[in-house]
Amino acid sequence: MAKNCRFTVATHICAVIALAPERAVTSDDAAGSVNTNPVVARRILAALARAGLVSSQRGPSGGYRLALSPQEIDLAAIARAIDGAEGPVFAPHAPNPVCPVGRGIQPLLTEIVRRADGARLAELAKTRLSDIVARLAPPSSG
Amino acid sequence: MAKNCRFTVATHICAVIALAPERAVTSDDAAGSVNTNPVVARRILAALARAGLVSSQRGPSGGYRLALSPQEIDLAAIARAIDGAEGPVFAPHAPNPVCPVGRGIQPLLTEIVRRADGARLAELAKTRLSDIVARLAPPSSG
DNA sequence: TTAATTCGTAACCAACTAGGTTGCGAGAAA
DNA sequence: TTTCTCGCAACCTAGTTGGTTACGAATTAA
């Protein structure tokens, strides 16, 4: 599926957790809101936990809580947690070093792709989890 | 592999074509510079042709030429040609409509992802194919 | 007309990613 | 001890991508 999907599911789950600060959210709860399987939710949550965005607790009354406040979590942090380490731009293609284009284009495009990804993350960083939560539960919008 | 790979290969091939304006570049030529198979190059070139960036000619002395000048082709156009139509952000997940988060988050995240992709393309649009070519063959840099 | 060249594309395979599912061990609370 | 919950491995399916072979269609040239 689209790589967007893991990101949107992760953000969705973070919003669910943020909206229930008084309790731990189980992978069953999260999966129910996202409409997927608890194991899939746990796989996403494991990536968020590795990035330090959520913490987990096993056993009865266990589940997941935010490790930072919703104001401290922006969507770029979630995207980075989900996407993992950036791989080399050119795998598996080593351009032909005999060709002048093959020789010179790799550093050019590596830098360009890096800047493009940076622009995407900068845009995502403009929105914090607290903004998402506020727009989901607008203050007295009725 | 990384989706970056198709984009970098496409840009690489466009640069090869731009550097040989006096002749048509065959899929064999392009594949040789990229270090891949002619059929793979033709698949990339088919996407570029559908987007109107290159034109093709069959038969002896045939091959590919740019359909626009290198100044008129920016890297966002190449990325759009390669990525194809943008799919729905949420496939295959329809969030649970019973959950308040599932109900409200879809339009929020659709807009956010759209803006993030737009920021990436805007960054790519800053570089034109002519810029790539100029940096590959710097004017009297020795 | 015939031959050679080149693209267009289908078919198949391998590798990788992702989601879905089952199962089970580890940790924690009642 | 029992129950709940995460952590994680294992397996399946589906989709994307690259690599390869093959062949038809278009074009050029002899």
C-alpha cells in the first residue's frame, strides 16, 4: 500500500492515545479505531516506542501512553519514527562510472532528494499532535 | 526498492538525453549509463512519454528525444511523471466511523499529506533539467 | 521486397514491503 | 494463580519493482 498509510495510521493512533490521557490505550482500542488488526497496531506502536514517542505497559490495565505531551509531538517526528532510517538514494543502482552522467549525477541527486524530503518533513513539522486533537474535538463548536 | 530509485533513474536518463540533443538516445544507451536493462529503461521512458516530457521514434536511427527544452523540465515534472496519479491517502483503511477520531481524522490528514507532498514537489521544482546538465558539465571548470 | 533497427509490451521470475492472522512467551496486576 | 496485555515470530496474501526473454509493430535503408 501507499507508504502514506503507515504514517496516517500512526498519527491516528497517536490522536486516540492523546484523547484518553487518563488511561492506557490498548492495541485492541487502537486497532478498533483504525479498523485493523491489533498486531498491526502493535507493529506501528513499536516503531513509535523506539522513537520515544509512546511508552508501553504490559498486564491488566496496561497499554500505551504518550511519552511526550501532544504539544511536543509534531507530525514530522511521527513520520521519522515510521519511515525509519533513510536508505541510500541510489540502491541498487550504481550508475555506470564510465559515462559522464553516471559519474557526476549521484551526488547531485542525493542532495536534491535530501532537500525534497527535508521540505516534506518541514511541512509536517508545522502541525503538532495537539493541533490534530484540537481540530478533532473543537472547543464548543455547537 | 526505494521509490526514490525510479525518480533518480528517470532524472538520470533525462540528463543523458539532454546531453545528446543532436541525436536520438536509444533505450540501450540509457540503460548503459544507468547500469540496468533496456526494458527497464523503456518502462521509465514510457512514463516520461505519457507525461509529455520525451518523444520516441521507432526504427533505425530511432530512440528518445526531449519533447521540451531542458529549461522547461523541472524535477517536479519528472517526479509527477514517475509517481503517476496520487492514490487516496487512506486506502485500504476506512477508519471506524463510530470512533470520534476515526470519523474526523480523515479529512485532516488528507489535507496535511497533500500539503507535505506539495512541499516536496515545490522543492524539486526549484531544480530544472538544465541545472542538472550544467552542473554535470561545468563551463570550463579546469 | 527484404533486412535491420528500435520501440512497445506482455509474460514470467525474484526480491522486497505491507497488512492480516495465529500462536505463544514474558511481564504485570488482582 | 488467573487474567490481561504487550512483544514477537511465523506464515500467508497482495502489490511494487527490477531483471530477463520474447515477439509484434513501426521505421529506415538497401
